[in-house]
Amino acid sequence: MTSNASKWANDDDEETAAALELRKREKEEKKRLKEEKARKAAAAAQAAEQSTSEGPTTEGERPSKRQRTSEEQNGPSEEGAHLLHFPSPKIGPCRHVDEYELLNNIEEGGYGVVSRARTKASGDIVALKKLKMHHTREGFPVTGLREIQILKACRHDNVVKLLEVVTERESKGPLSLHDTYLVLEFLEHDLKTLLEDMIEPFAPSETKALMLQVVSGVKYLHSNWIIHRDLKTSNILLNNRGELKLADFGISRYTGSPRPKLTTSVVTLWYRAPELLLGAQDYHFEIDIWSIGCIFAELLTTKPPFQGKNEVDQLCQIFDLLGTPTKQTWPSVTSLPNAKDLQLVLSEGNGRPSTLGLSKFPYLTTTGLVLLSSLLSMNPSGRPSAGEILTHMYFKEDPRPKAKAMFPTFPSKAGQEKRRRRASPQAPARGNAPKLDEAEDEGLFAGREDEERGAGFSLRLG
Ligand SMILES: Nc1ncnc2c1ncn2[C@@H]1O[C@H](COP(=O)(O)OP(=O)(O)OP(=O)(O)O)[C@@H](O)[C@H]1O
Ligand SMILES: [Mg+2]
């Protein structure tokens, strides 16, 4: 105890001596500076007296003040002393929607409308998405705020670009909010509309090119902690340069680690992962990977693989194709909130086997089937990450992914006409520009003959 005490005491003594010495030196320096300041003030006063005619007396003291600052220059030079600049986003009122001229509606949903429009100032074609404002009593809808926040933060070739946010000129009453529109870059197609009108699916090299772009976009989102939560073919856009972009971030959100508890009513039913259907609230990026699996199957056959009428029917269709999960293949399945109701199915011994096979996907290779079944792994931890998908052998084997410049072009419904689902859709002739429907030309497009017609319909070879 005593030896310890003396050790600390010795250290203290040394430090005290050093501190006293430092304080003594500081005092001497202060004294020297004070004397120098007094000397300079006297010299300045003398100079001012001598040159009263050279400047206003009130400003006579300024040089001495300036000199003082120049003394500071003996310290760090201007170049060395960096001021920290923090970028502050410019906040100002939104521009008005009448900066844009409406051309045609692309999609009219229950709440919102997406239209094709022309920028009056530049003539550029854009898409205007009117935000759904059905929660106006609660203020600006949180889904709209998230969509703006996420789209503003995203910069990636495979994520649709938000150009600006504009509002309607007049609000409709003192309590109502201005209608708000997202101004997005315009792309001629969404994958659902293209697939609906195709007799044959995309060629394998085209499917690979599309898949690579979908997964690259999703990899970017996941590496920025964003879960899309509504990946489906109608939310995936394609332009006539073979460029694909993810869209519709209406129910996307940032996530984190540890996983937050989230709402389970996300993702359109047909693309919804089994853990969500079973009520998991701690889901994560894997739900997007499941949706990618459904999209992959849809690209291969033109039809979504599971088309349930409700959540139970959706699960039954999943089990029909992929077999039933067991405690071996998905150990935590029984602890999911809705699993109790499925106890019968789960207790079927080894479970029903998967019927996912090449016979259902005639355009797929064995390697491709391995990828598809991993994406559609019932147990979320069995699904690969977006990064892992990109390095899969399927993309390396022949035929290789088609280059964007070689991608076929299609007539753009969004660019030409208000969408109408036809009873018996006609497949667009690939690489062949169909003649525009004259009757529709006279109606919707009367007097707009010199307007931009959207896609070129020829196969580009360069
Ligand atoms: N930037 C765009 N360029 C061209 N068309 C677009 C664009 N954005 C959206 N669309 C079209 O509008 C449709 C609806 O857009 P989006 O999914 O963003 O809106 P939504 O109101 O959330 O739709 P839903 O509720 O049906 O998913 C898309 O499927 C696509 O056909
Ligand atoms: Mg959508």
C-alpha cells in the first residue's frame, strides 16, 4: 500500500513541478506581449498625431487594429487554416406542376396517376407521379415522404431518377395539402406490360441481362440499408436503350441492425415471401430476394409463379411448387406468429417434396434452376444476398447476358396511349416497328402528329 502511495506521489510531484514551470513561462510571455502592445499603441498614437491631414481621425485607429490581425498571420497561414464547410441542402418552395405540359396518362391507379409530360422549358419528356394524398387529415402521407427521401438519396443506374418534386398551384382548402407530384425520368416500359403482350418469353440472354440489372439495383439498395418491399414486374421500368430501373418506392424503408420490428402488410401478395405470409415482423433484405425469385420465374415463363387469391391460397400455391417446410429445412418456422394455424401442414413428417423442375422452365439450364431454387428458398437464411446472385455461374455460362445496345426495342404503350388491358393481347413484333393504330391516332393523338412517339421499334445492332 505504502509503496503504491509513494509511486503515485512521485508521479504527482513530477507533474506538479512541470505544471509550475509551464505556468511561470506563460506569465512571462503574457507580460512580454502586454509591453509590446503598449509600445505599439504609443507608436500608433504618435503616427496619428503626425498625419492628421492624411485621413479621418475616427478611422485613425483602424490600422493598429488591422496590424493586430496581421500579427495572427504569423501563426497558421490562410491556406493552412481551413474552415469546415458543411453542405446544406437548398430548401425552398417547390416549383409548380404547370412547368410541365401533360401529354398522356400512363397508369391510373385507385389513388394516384402516373402521366407522361413534357418540360415546357427544355422539351424533355418526363413521368409525373401524383402522390397518393388519402391521409390528408394526418398531414403529408408518410409513404410519400419516404418515397421522396429514398429517391432523393439514391443515385444508381438501376434506380429511377427523381428529377424534382412539384406541387399544384392552388390548394383546395385551408386544411388540404397541395397535390404533390414526383417528376421522374421517363422510361418507355414496365416489365409487366411487356410480358403481358409477349407470346414467347424473353430470350435467355435477355433474361440474364434484365436479371443482372434488377439485382444490381437491389444490391445498391441493400448496401444502403433500404428494403424495397414491393419488387414486382410492374415496378420495374425498361427504356429502349436496354436500361432497366427499379421504381415505386412507396412502401420502401430504411432498416438497420439489429433488425427493427416492421409491419407485415408489405409486398404485393404474389411476390410476398413466406415468412411475411407467416407473420414475421423481423424480416429483412431476404424478402426482396424472394420477390426477385418470383420475377425471375415470371421472366422465364411470362407469368408470375404464384397467383394466390388470398394469403392462405398464396401459401398453398408456394407449398405446391416448393414443397412444405419442415423443422429441418426451416428450424424457426414454428415460432412464426401464423405457423400455429399451419401446424397440420408442418407435421406431415418429411413434408411434401418440391416439384420445381426444368419441365416447368423449359428455357432454363440446370445452373439456372439451382439459382432459381435458391432465390425461392422457403427458409430466408437459405436465400443468397444480391451480391452473391451477381457472381452466380448462371450469368457466366452461355448464352452470355445480352449487351444493352443489342437489346430489342418494343412499342411503348406508356409513350403512346392510355393503357388499356385488351381481352386478347397481341404480341409486339420484336425488332419490327408496327404501324400505329390509325383510329387511336385520330382520337387520343389528334393534332399531335409532330409529338414525340416514344420508342423506336427497330433492333439496334450497334
Ligand atoms: N418513370 C416512369 N416512366 C414511365 N412510366 C412510369 C414511370 N414510373 C411509373 N411508371 C408507370 O406507372 C405505373 C405505376 O407507377 P408506380 O408503381 O410508381 O405507382 P403506384 O401508384 O405506386 O402504382 P401501384 O400502386 O399500382 O404499384 C408503373 O407500373 C409504370 O407503368
Ligand atoms: Mg407500382
